[in-house]
Amino acid sequence: MSSTTPRLQDLAQRLIQAATAAGADQADALALSGQSVSIDVRAGGLEHADRAEGVEIGLRVLIGGRQACVSGSDHTDAAIAQMADRAVAMAREAPVDDHLGLAAPGQLTDRRDASGLELSDDSADPAPDHLQDLALRAEAAALALPGIAQVEYANASFMRRQLWLAASNGFSGGYGRTGHVISAVAITGEGLGMERDYAAESRAFTADLPEPEEIGRLAAERTLARAGSRKPPTGAFPILYDRRVSASLIGHLLGAVNGSAIARGASWLLRALDQPVLPAGFDLTEDPLRPRYPSSRPFDVEGLATRRRRIVADGVLQGWTLDLATGRKLGLDSTGSAARGLASAPSPTTANVILTPGAKTRDQMIAEMGRGLVVTSMLGASINGTTGDYSRGAAGFWVENGQIAYPVNECTIAGNLRDMLMRIEAANDALPWRGAEVPSLRVEGMTVAGA
């Protein structure tokens, strides 16, 4: 148990007691302690250093179907009492929603910590000079490749957080997590011919991180591959979403089956339950209990057990992603998917999704494309949440005769998500340690608007 845990537990319980005293019917509280160090280097020297440390608290109160959330960083008894009074006053002015409410005691998980999930690195916190050395090594590796004009920045950072959740229904539990990150952004060319790209890796445990030289070298290789970018032709072509961006496609599916969208009736998959949403053979699985994964969690913020579940099985949609309120609106049980910030109410979200991989390599899929576009980065989005109409800015590589011909930028790709997802084919190149483990995905017959 962390030395800060008793303090956080006490803060959360004090918030609940203050809310009850102020007149709340129900309340839940979060107490969060965190510390972080981030080091940026440039041109072989320190560019920027940032250190943050503190304890913050958040309170949600419920009164007769109304709710309000407040947060703060003052932990005195007087400040906590004022927070509770303010939250109760706000809740009394909020609209009524009879679906709001805490979990019944019988719904709560018995699990009150993250034992077995290995979310928190128990090794010593890295010193700032060690982080600076990691960043300098990443920068040096990028600059070692001929053609790299400069490294915009290289970064190494570390964070450690501890969370405690308490509620007036009797739940009280918490856990800690750590995060180690190394990243680099490299630049080639100058003026209008300048191109940049990046590489970054994040892990809960420092032992699982790649060497900084690997990250710096990859940033440089990606940047050099973008030199001489131009616009692609316009027309209908197959598109391969590289594994760097393919999770965004699955993210749109996850957004469409989120209980918040379904309860509002604002989803292009509103009537797709028990219907095919991916080709046969595809499973989309959520597993919040993967050890050492940065987004794993032992319970959700409503005190319910998290669990492995299939969102899509053999291409068929199995269910929605729900918290307690959206589940009640739809007449269904929560999927243990509630998440919240310190000053926000719970809402459904996913953690650690895995899409069934294919059998072909990325190169094999490119060879089969003939003529088309490989997308490696995207910017901007125009997505119609009700119809699934999709349009995004993109950059990547143009393919001719099954081989990458030249880099491209400043183009738009468009289609309809329902149709696109039913035509995907997956490669076998998904990477571990990501919150979304999704391989490169090929979609036939999309519209490319370029030159």
C-alpha cells in the first residue's frame, strides 16, 4: 500500500460525510494524488523541464434524481464543507433524471484494489537527470540518420498516480498506476519542403519500454520517408489504414455503440444490435484486466467489477457499452464501464480493446492493392454520428502496381462508416501495449480527393 493511500481514503470519506451533512441523498468521491516529471531536450541540451505534484479531490452528489459535480485542491475541513454545500446547491437546480443513482450494495465488486494487475512500477522513480539522458539518447539516434535537419524535441517523462474512490453505498477502494514515456519528433527539409514525423512509446513499467535509440531512429525513418510529399490523384481507391491510425476506425465503432449515444438515439448503429457490423470472423474484445497495460482497471468509478467481454463476436454486435445511468435508460445492466474526471459525472468508456488480426502481412496487403493509398496520419474530421458519413484529412503513401511509389499529403478520404467497416480486411501486425490493439486495416472502394 502506498504511503499516500490512507490520506486519500480519509479525504474521500470526509467528502462523503460532508455531502451527507449538507443534505445529499447519495454521494461518491474521488481523491487523486499525482506526481510527474517531464524533460524535453533539443540540440543536445535541456530545452524544458516540468515537474508537478499535488492532491486533488472531486465530489458528486445526488438529490432526488438530480446531480452535480465539483472539484478542488484545498483539503481543509472548511473547504470540504464548502464544496459539499456548493454541490448540493447546484444539484437542486439541475434537471431531474430518474435514471441517476449509485449502485445497490449487492452490485458492488468485492475487489477493492489492483492486486495482480501490476499497474504500478515498484522500482525507484527515475531522477530528472536519468530522464534527460534517455531523451538525449533518442535525439542523438534520430540525428544520426543522414537527411534529418533537426529534432524538434525529444522527451522522456514519468508519472505516478494514486486514486481512491468512496461512495455512500459503502464502496471504498483504490489503486495506483505509473507511466513511462519516451518520444521524439524529427524534421527533414526546410521551408515549404519541410516534413516531420514522430515516434513514441508508453508503458506502465520502465522495464517494458523500448530503448530510446529505437524510438529516435524510428522517428527519423518515418520523417525521411515523408520527404517530397505531394497530393495523390482523385478517385475511388482501396485504402490501407496503417496500424498507427487503424484504431481510429474501430474508435468510431466504439463511439457508436457507447450507451450515451444509444440513449440519445444519436448513433449510426442504433438499430444494429445482433446484426453484423464487421465481416464474419472478426471479434472485437474489451479486456480491462490485462496486466501491466496502462489503461487497465480493477473496477469502474461506480464500484462495479470490470471484466473481459466481446463487443463484437464473429462480426455480430453483441451489446452496448454502459454505465449505470445509460443501462437503466435502456433497461439493461451496466457493463462495468463507467469512467469520470474529478469534476464530471460518470460516462461509459472502454479499456484495452483487441480486434481479431488477419493472416497477411502489411506488405502482402499493399501488394494486393494494386493502386491506392496507405494512410499513416490524419487530421481534422467530419463525422456524422447519426448517419456514419465520414470525411477526414489524411497523409501517407501512394501505391502503384502494389508498391509504395511516393509520399502524399493534403488529401481527403471519405466514405460511410457502416459500409467501410463491413469491408475491412486485417493484417497481422497489431502492436501490444496499446489501449486499442488493432492491426493495419484495408478498406476497398473509398473516395480519395487529392490533386
